Amino acid sequence: MHDTDTDTEQKLVTDTEQKLVEKLASAVCASRMQDPALFILESIGPLNFLLSQLMHFSYPLMHIFLQQGALGEGGSGGRTRFRLSAREYRELAGLLERRDAVERLIRALQAEAQL
């Protein structure tokens, strides 16, 4: 019974959510910040729902920064920095509402760091 519950939960991840997780993992590893990111994700694991609600609450303010390109956009030294769109911000907040989201991010970071 537990296996079917896990299979059903895993199927709930959409392609856009999986791409967002991979994009986040790739950006974090490209900036060589995977170790601090893993530490933070392991620490906040039980608080993922609270974090998602904070993201939803702060969306009106964040939307201004996201529209102006203040969060991301280009980089120095020829490196491409992570750019988060308003749609991706909302998708990330929605993804974090689920219990398995932090674990998915951790696994994606570990997989990306192995490459």
C-alpha cells in the first residue's frame, strides 16, 4: 500500500515543476553554492509549508522586483545568473506547499553536483 501512495505522490509532479527544480539546482551548482543550499534545505525541511505561505504573502512586493528584472538578469564575468520569472516564483511557492518538495530539491542539487 505504501508503494502505491508513493507512486501517486510522485506522479503529481508536473513537467514544469520538474524543470523548475532542475533550473534551481543548476543555478545553485553553477554558483558553487550547493553546500550552503543543502544545509539550508535540510534545516528548513519541516517548515516548507510555512515558507510557501510567506512566498505567497510577499508576492505583491516580489512581483515588482521580478518585473523589473532585479532578481537575476545577466551576470558579471560572462557567467549567466539565475533569473526567476513571476510565474516561476508562484510555481515555486506552490511546489513548496507539498511535503516532498524540499526532498526533491535536495536530490536535484545532489544529482547536479555529481555532474
